[in-house]
Amino acid sequence: MKSIMSASGLAGLSRRSFFRHAATASGGVLLGSALPSKASADDAESPCGSHGICDFPLPIPHINTPPPGGAHIYFPGPVNGGPTPFDPCTGAPVDPSGVHLEGRDPSLIFNFKGFIGQADLCLSGTGTDLTTGAHAPYQFHTDMRFMHGVFVGTDLVERKGSFVFV
Amino acid sequence: MGPHSWDAGVAPTNVVWVAQVPEGSAHVDLDDGSASLHLENLCVYDAFTVANSLLGLNRPVNLVKGIINSLRMEWRGALSMDTANQSANKMRGKFVENTATIEVTATTPRTEPTALSNGHGFRFVSDPASTSFSNFAQIGEERNGAFF
């Protein structure tokens, strides 16, 4: 969730405008993903005991363009890869990277089976300085998603999980 | 108060801005075209700007702790349905485009001052969900990768 305007005139870059303006070029390397065989250990503890290292999901292969460091994500948009509506709070299409002939995968995680929800929203509210108590109206832009189902992580073990993209 | 950009950080596996949440946080009724997401006290980062969040080792300003105190999202009102079978993405599924609303409270506790923050701490309380504007929303059931 990214602030795009405050009463003070200080504006953060929205997620979309950052991608639009990022000029970093990429080698465009998409490493082939070897499909893991699906082990069956739904509730298995990770043997290394380090949550988030050995059992975390893998990203989808797609890397957005331009990729600031390589972001494995599609902007919001129809799964058929078609054009997206204009976003009035950022002044750009919801997907500024254009159409995708290969389609869009709304999930952030790979080797995943389950339900997803995705929303690109503008919202307003009040920001408060917790030291001075000063208030100001704020506008935010957000691309929020959830993924709920099963996934195969780095350890090739299949697990249930619910995730949010914030 | 300056800019704020809350996100879940980048995982060691390069999954971007994704956090695990308790099961039961999300509910989906694909036939009805509706879904909900309810969260409380989700620990995130405030990177202040998207650029600062994604610059990794080149990040000029350290991330600070952030909290999504409460989040309520609702998806409803099916506009269209679509199916996907994408060999390039190794993904297939069925999807419903609809509209969504959001109501959220998020906090960045007091911190040391940085180039992007006075360190005073910040809280954002959104206006009621009905005032949020949905640019694009969809729900779906999909399988990708090993499940394709």
C-alpha cells in the first residue's frame, strides 16, 4: 500500500509509477524452472527448521518489464493478457507494461493450486503524526492479492498455505 | 509525515511482497463471484517508497517496522468470467472479474529519523470501504507450475 499524495505535497511513488519510470534494463534472463515432483507431506516440518528459507514458496517465472532488480509479478489485469483500464489515481493503465500475449498469472507464487483474489484500488483517509498528533488527508494506491491453497516450496514438499501480497 | 509504502518485503526466494497469513483469512465463493480477506496485526515493512523497497542491497534507506493493524477487503459483483490455459506461464484456471473495496488501518511506529522519514511514527486510517475505488479486481481458482 503506497501513499501517492498527502496534504503536505509530499508524494511517494506508487508501485505502478515506479515500474513505469524505472529505467533499469534487464538481461531478461528467465531461468527455466525445473518442475519438482510433488512430495506428499502436507504438514511436515521443514528439516532445517528455518521457516522462510527452506519451505518458502518460489516465485512465478515471469519477470516484469522493466524489472527493478527482477520482480516476478504481473501487474493486475485480465488473465487473457488484454488491455487494462485507466487508473485515475496514478494516471496510467492498471498494467502500464501493456498487453501480454502469453496471458497474466495473478498469483505471485509458483507450484501453487488454490484460490486467488486480486484488487487494484485507490483509497483515501487520514494520516496522523504519532509524535505531534498532526493530521493530514492521504491518498493511497494499492495492489492487494491473496493466494490460498497448496504450494510446493524450495524443499519440494507440498504444504497448505495462505498468503497475501501487500 | 511524508511518503509511506508498506509491503511484506522480498523473500529469500525472490517472491516479492508476500507474507504468510493464518488459514481462514480469505474466503472465496467463486460461483457467487465473491470473496473476502480479513487480517489483523500483520507485520510488514515501511520502505517509505516503492523504489526504496525494491533496491535490495542498493537500498539507500533502511526499512522500518510497519503493522497492518486491520484490513478488510470484499470482492463482489461478477462482471465477467474467463478461463485460462497458459503454456507459457504454466498456469490454468477459471476467473471472475468483479469489483473490490478496502478498509485498512496501518501504522509505522516511531523510529530513528531517516532521509525519508522524521521518525515520528505514522498511522493511516482509511475512509470507509465504500469510498475506495476499484480499478481492477478478480478472484479465481488456478493451478500453476507443478500443478499445471
